[in-house]
Amino acid sequence: MVAGVPFALERLNVQALDAGGRGVARDAAGKVVFVEGALAGETVEAEPVRARRRFSLARVRTVLAAAAGRREPPCPHFARCGGCALQHADARTQMAAKQRWLEDALARIGRVRPETMMPIVYGAEWGYRRRARLAVRLVEKKGGVLVGFHERASSYIAELRSCAVLAPPVSSLIVPLRELVGGLAARARLPQIEVAVGDAAVALVFRHLDPLGAEDLAALRRFADAYGVAVWLQPGGPQTAHPLHPVDPDPLYYDLPEFGVRIRFAPTDFTQVNAGVNRVLVSRAVRLLDPKPGERIADLYCGLGNFALPLARAGAAVLGLEANAALVERARENARANGLVAQFETADLARPALARFGRFEKLLLDPPREGAIAVVNALPDAWPRRIVYVSCDPATLARDANVLVNVKGFRLVAAGVVNMFPHTAHVESVCLFERT
């Protein structure tokens, strides 16, 4: 018996992929079954995992008729590791599903349809991930310390020796990090290592719950020297992170060559995980916004200036608004370092007061997963005339699109998905709205 379900394999015809990357089928009684490891169009033999009143959960045991887009997952840890959900599907299959999820959310939640679907933005599938939080746990029965991602639907940590999606300089450190932490006196009090990879440097931020002793600090310094990385310590929240060794580490940065912009960041700052796709995303967003010299443009949720600085390079008069004061200061520093004129201010965008900054012809929105509902509700009738909205969640994007189109009088001119997170169910997208 599995989770209260009598063990019995069931033959299922999979009709679609859900927004979590699971196959969707119906059993003999017509009940919806979400099938982990199945792809749309497949016939599978699945074992039940859990039964609910309105649906059941199952996992594939045997693929009887495979989809054309099925492939063997390249990562040996895929079956257990929760970091990826879709390695068994090729890139075209993954992105076709994500485009459907976006279109379905816009239609079902937002009651809107884009006039045009833009071409999908692909990118490198492997070794792309430059940001990650690696969980750390002492597990004596598995031989010591584990470093990596959680297992699927579990608090356990998958036993990894490498990671196919992490940037190679970090993937190659998983085993050395296990050995390092396993030799520390504080090994049971180091719950997390945050990874930040720039174009020319790597930083590892060790979260520690207790002060570290002299021997542990010396071991961390030796590790930094041996592997050419910067080791940072974080005794509390992200604002407490500070370099241990080198004391003055090489700066972390990424370049946006199309715009001649270099953006520096701290290892705990938010940056996009996929630098290559981010460059394409910025290029597309700037083209859609079509900035003109002297035009007033506001970049809301501007962070480090990822979009604002390229817009300023085009000659626009740019205001960046961001709730995190540390990111605002970093954006100002980036503007100065790039020889650009742009204004950055701290603002609570959950309670926007945009009118105090004057009128803007165009807006760029790049909100967190929660979306930008307070901003779109607060938009005046007279402006802006164009909005580019970059989203990491189709549901909140669709909710906000409903307000923009059905209340505020915009058209959803175009929408498209961007492969920011290959092999996961996360959907990055960009939309263009214009006044009717």
C-alpha cells in the first residue's frame, strides 16, 4: 500500500503537462491523475502515490509509448534530486509546454489573449545556473556531510557528486565542499552555502549558526586559495554577509555587451540565474520598449539596474524604483561606473505613489513572483502609453494583465516565453502592453 492507496499499476494515456511538469491523465473512472515522469502524448504504466478526493498522484513505472520529445536524462541524479523536473523532455518539448502554460494562464485567469506570440528564447541547457542555495546537512549514516539540493517533495538532501545545470566551476566543487564541511568542527551548524558566479569570479557564502573557531576559519581560507574562489561568511540575514578570504575579493560582475554595460553585484544580491538568457531578455525588453533620447521611462523593481542602465545607454531619462535600499545604492554605483546618468530611488511598490515622480511615457515592470498588482491598479489614465512587463510567474502576470487590458485600457500586443530556467517548471516571460 502506498499512502493509503492499494498498490496496482494502471495504464494511462497522458494528455498534457501541468504547470509543475507532471503528466495529466484520467483513470478508468474519469478521475484526474497527475503523473510524475510522464509527457504529453505518452501511454504509461504508473503506480499510485496518493489519492485525493478530486485527483490522484502517481509516478511512471514503464513508458509503453514514448513522446517524440522524450530523452534519457543526462544527469545521474535526476531521479532523486528536486532541482530539476523536466530533464526527460527535450528543450522544444519543455518550452512548448511553458508557452501553453503562459497562454492558458492569460486566457483563464486574465481573460486576455496576446495579439502576437513572440518566438521562444532558447539558450544553453546545461551549466547555466550561476546562482544557487546549496543545502548542507550532516548525515552520519550516509558517511558524513551532504551538499546539494533537496530530494523531490522531501526535506532530505540528494546525495550529489555533480550538477548538470550548475555553472561548471561550482558543479566541480560539490565533492570538495562535502569534504571541507565534513572536516569542520561546526559542520552541524552550517545549513547553507549560497553560490554566486560572475563573469570572472566565484563567491561562496557560508551561512553559519554559531561563531566559527580559528581552525575552521583557517580551513575555509585554505579552500578559497586551493580552488580560486572567494569565501564569505553569513552569521545572520543577507545583510550580514562579509568576505572572509580574500579580504578584498575580485568583484562579481556580468556584462551586457550589446549595451556596453557592466553590472557589479554582491554575492547575496538578486541577479538572474542564467546570464546568457538574461542578455537576450534585456535585449528583447529594450527593443520592445523602444526608448528614445530624452523620453522619461520608469523601471520599477529595478534591482541593480539590469534594464535601467541599458535604457539609459539609449539616451532615455530613466528612473529606477526598488524597495531594497542596498540594491538602490548598488544601482547608483553601477550607473557611475558605466558613465551613465540615471536616477535610482527607494520606493515601496506595494504602496506606489508614482505621481510624485512625474509623468512617464513608458514603464518597465520586472516584479517578484507576487506580481505588480498595486502598481497596475495605481496607474493613471493619462500615462504611460507603453509597458514592457517581465514576469517569473504566469498566474500573477495574468492577474495583472486582466487589470491592464480590461480596466486600464491597454492592448496586450505581444507575449513570449524565455528559457531562463531549463529543466524546471518555472516560466519566465515578457509582454508588451500599449494604450488603445
